[in-house]
Amino acid sequence: MARVALPYNNLVPNGNLLDPTGVATVAGAGNGLQVPDISPNRRQSQPELTLLRVANASGGSGTISVLAGTNPPDMAAGLGAETTTVATATTQWLGPFESGRVLQSDGSIIVETSVVMTVTAFKVPRNT
């Protein structure tokens, strides 16, 4: 199965945001989610301004991995994926991320999980 797009939810400076639902993942390598390129010049997402909320209601612990990027542009891709264990019935917040480690050659960020989880991507505004 192909990866599903994970859109950003923009956090609002000096304001509020209704709690968004998130996107359910499909477990396994090659599946998961992809945060698309959102930069004004369409060359990259913004890992340093990205937070992920990950909820696990699968009935068992699982891992979520933000995959290592490709070099170029990622100089730190050799460090590997950023992987976090999420216990069942819990929510974890991940990020912000280093673009030198997680940015893909198409400007996206790729997320994969070992069990079905619900992931929401948030973009922190630059003017805060």
C-alpha cells in the first residue's frame, strides 16, 4: 500500500485551534504517512517547525519512525530514523525535527509505524 498524505494543521499565534482528528496509519515498512512539501518555493517541508501528535489505541505497544532523509539534502541521514515507542492507550508528541536528518529528496517527511496509530502534524508559526 502507498503512503498517505499527512497534512499540516497550523498552530495559531495568539489564538486557538480546534483539536484536529489526525490520520490513521497502515502499519509496516513502505506504508505510513508522508508530510508533503509546504515551503513557499516548493522545495521542502519544514521539519524544524513540525510537531507530531501520535495516539496509539491498537491494543499493544508499537513504534513510530520518522525515516532518515536522503543525502543530498540530508547531511545527517546516516544517523538513521528517529524511532519512539508508544505504549497502548497513550499519546506521544514528537519533534521538532532536524531537516539535516529527516528531509527526503522530494522535500517531504516520511513516517512509518509498527502498529496502527493516529498521527496529526502541526506546524509551529515562525512569528511566535
